[in-house]
Amino acid sequence: MVLILLILYGIITGIFISKRKMKISQAVIPMMAFTILSSVALGQNYTVSLIPEANDGIGISNFFAAFLLPENGWTSEMFLAKYELYLGISIALILLYFTLVIVDMTNSKVKA
């Protein structure tokens, strides 16, 4: 599901970027927000899974984590792995965003 949304987002932003209505750095912002929100939701889900008294066994603690995690095979290790994955993607997108902003600024100075 997330892959389908990512492909649709890529097509839509590609059209806007090709028509020069959006900068590449602006296209990264929604993806960055999504991965940061995902990291927070998955991190919260992982920490709740570490407290056995909080619920009857292991489970998903929020709607957003339920959207990102598979239907079965839940373990604390899997929750941690997904959290670390989305955290790494978040950090990579933040670095990419700042790099693209710098590139956009240097390109605008060169054209002026």
C-alpha cells in the first residue's frame, strides 16, 4: 500500500517539477513529514510492546503503525527493525532536503 502511494506521489510531483511549478526540494517535504510521523508512531508502538503489563500480549498500539506493519508475525524485534528502517529513511530524507535546498540556492544565484 505504501509503495502504491509512493509511486502515485512520484508521478504527481514529477509532473509539477517538469512544468516548473515545484522545486525538487519542495517535493521532498511531504515524504520527509510522512517518514518522521512514521518513525514516531513505530517508535511508540515498539516501546509499548516492551511493557507486557500494558496489554494482553503483543499488539499494535496506534492506527498509523497498523497501516505500516504487516497483519501477522508481530515481535518486538520486528517492531524495532521497522522503527530503525523508518528512522534511517527520515534522516536520509532530511539530509537530501538540505542538500537540494543548497543546490536550488546555488542554481538561482548562477542564473541571476
